[in-house]
Amino acid sequence: MKDFIQETGFFDVVKARRSVRIFDQNGDFDHDVVRSCLELSTLAPNSSNLQLWEFYRVPEYSNLKNKLAEICMRQKAAKTARELVVVVARRDKWKKTTQANYDKVKESYNGSNAKKQKQVLAYYGKLIPRLYAKYPFWSGTKQLIAWVVGLSRPMVREVSETDVRISVHKSVALSAMTFMYAMKSKGYDTCPLEGFDSKRVIKLLDLPASAEISMIIACGKGLPEGIYGERFRVPSEEVIFEK
């Protein structure tokens, strides 16, 4: 395993990635690389394989690019980016992706393991709908059920509407991080942005009100002045523990 990690150079990619805030405006930039890296990012792990994400590309030649940069509070990373990728959480699509998973399970097992198939189908056919469905007072009811069940056995406690929303964004963030590492492996830099007017972004991209902007990723070939100082991280002994 050690030799495999060294050969892939993944550690080098992680160490080399920095959030770059000023991008080269004159050098070549292959926009096809952005697409291939986004396709790779859809392989990222995500909760229940629901894949509740969408990615909207806004390249430098789009008439929306400058407008989007303005909505990003005119940050240099957004203004100089050769392409902006808007990462969107689509919790509202859970029914569609749950059904897709349900159908895939039936196709994959095809009666080969009836017991396991029944368990997985129940997961997508019963548990996921109970967790993601929205009804009046249902969020509080789910929390009460989790509390009661948790009195006698281990139980997932994060079942409220807010908890589900957070879970979706965590999955989206995993995909976004995969994208940024993929871009770095291709020699390009990125900067994840949280400073933007989400309502105006949704309007600009003509997204439904139920869509949530997780982050916007600026892409390009970074300039040296685009890295603001040496990397700083708190000592690992302050955040990594063994019990």
C-alpha cells in the first residue's frame, strides 16, 4: 500500500494544492480539463449514493462570467478565473435518485441473494423516504423517534430537516474537493468561494428556489502573487487523537 501511494503521487497533489486568488489571464487554459475533472468528481463518496449535486460551468467566454464575478463580491479569484464552477446541492431531487438506486439494486441482484436484496430495497423504499420526506411536524417526530429508539440501542440522532440538509452539503463538498484535487493533478489551480449572494446566483443561473449553492470554485492557472503567504495549519497534535 505504501508503494502504491508513492507511485500515484497523490500526497504530492494534496501538498501542492493551494487556494489561489489571482489567475493568469494570458496563458493557455484547456476548458475540456474542467469537464473531465468534474466527471471524475461524480465518483466521490456520498450519503446513500443519492448524488444530490449539480455543477454549472461558467467559462470566461460566457456572457454570465462577469455578472457572476460581480455577485461573488468582485473577489479577485472570481474576476480573474478562467472558469467558474457553481456547485449546487439538490436535496429536492432525492425522490428521483432514490428511485434510480432502487431500480439499480433490483437489476443488480436479480434474485441472486433474496435476503440481501430485500434489505437494500427496504433501505431505498422505506428508510430513505422516511428520512428525506417533508411533512408538517415530521422533523420533530423523527427526532422523537430517534430519541426513543436510542434509549435501548445505538441510533442515528441526526435526523432533523437541518441534519438532512447538512448531510447533503457534506456529500457535495466531498465531490467539490475531488474536483479540486483532480484539477491540481492536471496542473491547474482552484479557489473555493463562499463570499457570494446566493439568491442572485440562483436567479442568474435560472435555478429553482429549492436549489442551494454550496460553493463556487474559481479555476485557472495560478500566479505566484495569487497565493497569499505561506501555508499555515495548526499543529497536527491539536487535531489528531488516538483513543
